[in-house]
Amino acid sequence: MNKKTLYKNIKKINKQFDIILNKKDNFFKLRKKSFNIFNKIKFLNLKNENYKYTPISKIINNDFKFNRINKKLKLNDNKIKNIYINIHANHIILINGKFIKKYSKINNNKLYISNIDKAYKLNKKLFKNYFSKYVNYSSDFFLALNTSLFKDGIFIKLKDNVIIKKPIIIYYILNNKNKDILNYIRTFIIIGENSQITIIDYLYNIEKKENFLNIISEIILLKNSNLNYYKIQNKINNLNKIGYTQFYQSKNSQLNTYIFTLNGNVIKNNINIKLDAENCKTNIYGLYVINSNQHVDNQTVVDHIKPNSISREYYKGILNDQSTGIFNGKIYVRNDAQNTNAFQSNKNIILSEKSNIKTKPQLEILANDVKCSHGATIGQIDKNQLFYLRSRGIDRSKAISMIIKAFIKEIIEKINIKSIKNILNITINDKLKKIF
Amino acid sequence: MYKFIKFNNYIEKLFFFILKNEYFKLKKIKYNKIKNFMLKIKNLEVFIDKKKILKGINLEILSGEIHAIMGPNGSGKSTLASVLAGKEIYKITNGSINFFKKDLIELSPEERAGEGIFLAFQYPVEIPGVSIVNFIKTAINQIRIYKEIDTLDAVSFISYMNEKIKLINIDKNLLNRSLNEGFSGGEKKKNEIFQMAMLDPKLIILDETDSGLDVDSLKEAAKSINKLKNKNNSIIIITHYQRLLNYITPDFVHIIYNGKIIKSGDKNLAIKIEKKGYNWIK
């Protein structure tokens, strides 16, 4: 690690803080607190468990520029047309972190959508109870950085007792013609009591330049609510991302979250779920299909705080060329969380000698009447399966494709939206063609 | 006929000896030209890791024939089957395998399937997530592409498949499932026979198809296989026991022991094995 670049970057960050050190800012106290913490952490402690295997220094050492001034918010019509996913939905467009109403298409009055500053005035109680409350920024450099410096952001609130059939698609578009731009985005979502909705995060790095995205999403499920949440990461060539998604579940709530990583440079996916009530259900499905020099780091934390909740985690990965991956799944079952039912599984197929994956399940169980199980496998294409298909006339590359598709089918078939399935299948098929 | 000729001296004897050999040579050449040699294995030696399993196999099969290969455990039966199908863990160190005069050793497993070789596995592997219908359609069309003939479209494929389902009496529901996933032994064997019916191979190798089957399932399997048998295809039945040979009658029976074929005969040889075991041949 180059000390000069490091301190240069710290100076830049400090300068940024000076810019926003405005006592009138709605979140001044929070920002100051997190910035002090950020300074204390000094710089990224590379010996930190969570970052040990992820080449963050690669990103940090670059001479990056902050994207706080929100340039490049205009996109020509053709470009934006090609980005929309062709389904009936509520389309929310963010460009470089700023909500652009002009390009968005929202047609539901039970949804309240605005930037975070504007939202604060009308939702002070919600902000007080939930905003940045469960994000553990005191432990993590990037969480502290984002909390200190975020601007604009997006706030979405679904009122109580509403079932919305049309999904929300949040397009996180990065429009940076230069490389080494540091973008940081904040999202805060409230799903009202008894309400149901599907939300799709669609990340898009238009110019495909190497940039850095630091994103925190906080999603609060109030009582009896139901959320399907998809994170689609295929249009993110050359992007380095440290993403942190914090879910908070209230009584009887149900969450299905899907995270797909098919592209990107260094991608860190942190999913944190707090089951802070009884009778919660949560399913996490993760799929990563990576090649060349891509790196994906999947961290999950499922925290069973109260009794009678169920959690299920299924992550599958295919790694080719020199790609590397990490899976670290933590499950906490607290003292009071009796009758918890938790399951975790991570399965990986490695296609080349140079790729590797580190998988680590971690369980910390304090209650005494629980059912927890976990499993992890790392393997190659099963030679017997391959020979069986070839002995029937199917050539080697087609046979490997069939086996890989069968492997990832378990995750893909759980997707309820056809267009999303198609988008993913197209990218996956392209990647499979490149194997040979 | 030469037995009745009295030889006056050894020169005459020699003359007739040479004549006899030439006569039989010519007869053999004519014989070869008339019959279609499907498979010719010559002096085949095969290693796995550093162990020699096949120590010089010689075998000739013509179109339309049924050959049984019997032998005790470890004799090399299944190795022979796997080598014919092209399994890559086996190293061929000597000898040749010709299939309709083509050098089989040069061909990949998928090419061999294209040429018309089909191995019915003893323990068919499970491939969850691959549907049988999709799998067999892909296989049929890939083989058709290899043979440079038109592939089957969806409609033709379905009617072709329905024909075969009727022919071998397989439960249609089985076909909607994932390949061999959760199948019983009998269901797996039935699936192998279904694939056989669909792919219409020239050389069918049954690798211990009778293992794990009860008498009724065995009869069923034999019935279906007999339906698929015609004068243009051949079958190699690899087995321990004589049982299956009661229902599928072999033209030739070969005994393989310690990597070599040590005795050949007709179906009576199989009956003798059943009564006496393998020890008397060793």
C-alpha cells in the first residue's frame, strides 16, 4: 500500500467533509459522529476479517475523484430507452446517485418517493426510529464514509395496507466518462404494515469505466409486510462496488431477497438481516457467475433476535479463468430466539485451475431449542455426468453448459419475474459461450 | 476331402497343405466381403493408473450378432465396455479398435455416439436439473448434426418420442423428471433402454444390465431390448450371470478372465458356467 496516495486520499475526504460541514444539514449530528469514527479507523485496517481477502487496496490507492457535485445528469433519449427493462413497472431513475424525476415513470399514489433530505421533513419519526440505526458504521470504514458524506439519496415509502402488483425498478445509473470516480449512494425504504411489493435494484455502469461505488441501502419491513427484493448486477463492467444492504424485519414479515453478480471488477455484497420479532420468514438467494479477473465477496449476516423465525440462505457460484470469490455466512441466534429454524448452503463449481473460492459458514447459537444447519461445497464439473452426456452424442462444451445450467437452475427458477429471468439468462449464456 | 487322399510322399503332403491354406484364405476373404464386420478389437491392452486391466483382447463382431461377455469380478468386463465408449481415464497402450473400419481410438465419446455406439451404464449417474426430454432431444439432434442429416423439429421429435414410448412401454411421467434423479434401479435401467430406442444405435453395449433387477423387471427389460434388435445392429451383453441370457439369446459367449478372453463358444458355454462356475476354465 502506497502511503503517499493513501494520505492524499484522506486529505481529499477531509476536504469533502469541510464542504458539507453545514450545521443546517438535517443529518449534521449523524455525519459528524460517523466522520469522527472514520478518522479513528484511520485507514482501512487490512487485517480486518471482513476485508482480508478482498483487494480493496487496489481501489483505495487510485487517485479517485469525488462525485459530489453531480455532473452528467443528462442522458440522451436513446441511451435511456435502452436501459429501461421492458415490463409494466414503476421505474425510478437515479443518475450518479441523484433521483431524476424527468426520466422516472411512477404511477401509484400509495408510493412516496423523493430524495432523502426532502423526505426527512415529512417523516421525522421514521428517520428517528430507523435511519442509520442498524448500520454498524462504527466498525466499517466504508459505512462510516458513506454515512458522513452521502448526498441526495433516495427515500421510498409504501403506505400501510397496500398491495402493489407492479414492481418498483430502481435504476442506479453511473454516468462517468472518466475513470476513478468515487460515487456513494444512500437508499432508505419503508414497507408499510400489511403491505406487499417487489423492488428491483438494477445497477448500470453506462460508460463502463473503472469507477467505485459505495452504496448503503436500508430497508425496513413493518409488521405483516411482504417484500421481494432483487439486486441485478450484470451491467456493471469494470465497476468496483462495496454494497451494504441492511434489512430490518418486524413481526410476521416475509422477505425474499435475490442477489445476482455476473459482472464487475471487485464486488463486495454485504447483506445484513435483523429478525427483530417473532414469526419472521426470510429467504436469501445468491448467484455469482464470474470469469477473467473478477472478484466477488459475499457476506451475509442473519440475526435471529426473537423466537419462532425461519431463515434460509442458498448461494451458488460458478468461477472461471482467474476469478476469485468469497462466501462468509454468519448466523446469530440470540438467547431469546427459541425455536429458530435457520438453514444455509453455499455451493460452488470451479472451472479452471487458477480460480478459487473461500467459503466460511459461521454459526453463533445462544438459545438452546433451535434447528440450524449449514453446508458448503466446492467442486469441479462432475466427470461422470460429463461422460454420460458425451456418450449420448452431446459434445463437450454443450455438455458442460448443460451441467452448469442445471446447477444454477435451483436459484434461477425461484425468480418470479420473467423479464428478469431472461435478462440474467442472456448474460449467463454469453458467459458460457466464452468458456471454450 | 483331403483326408481321403493318400499322400505318396511329403512333397505331395506339403503341396496339399499349401493348397488348403490358400483355399481357406480365399474363403475367408470372400467371407469378409459378404459379412459386415462391425467391430474388430485386436490385441487391446489397457491401463488404469498404473495397473494393467486388459492384457490383449481380441474380439470380432458382425452386424446382427449378439455376443455375451462373462467373467468373474475384476476380470475387465466393465473396463472393456468403458473403453469402447471412450472413457478417458483408461490408457490404451497397445492394440486397435475398429468400428466399421474406422479407428475408434481416435474418436471422442460424442463422436462414437455419432458413429452408433451406445453404452447402457451399470450405474447411470444422476444429473438433477436436466430434464430427460430436453437431454434426449439435444442428444438426437447433435448426433444428426454429426451424421450431417436434418435435425428434428419440435413436432417431429414429439411424435418420434411417442412411438418409442409405446414400443418399450415406459411411463411417460418418468420422462418429465430430471435425469435419473431419485430413480430406482429398475427405473434407471428403463431410462437407459428408452435412450437406446430413441438413439437407434448400431452397437449396443449392455453393462451388467441385469444387476439389481428382479425377475419381472429383467423379463421386461429383455422384452424391450429384443424389440429393438434387428439384423443391422449388434449387442454386447456384459454379465456375471446366465439369467439375462435366458431371455436374450446370444450367438456367441466369451469368457473373460484376468484381462483376456480365454474361451469362446455358443450359448451352451453360458449354461456350463452357470452349473460349474468359472474355476474350471482357469
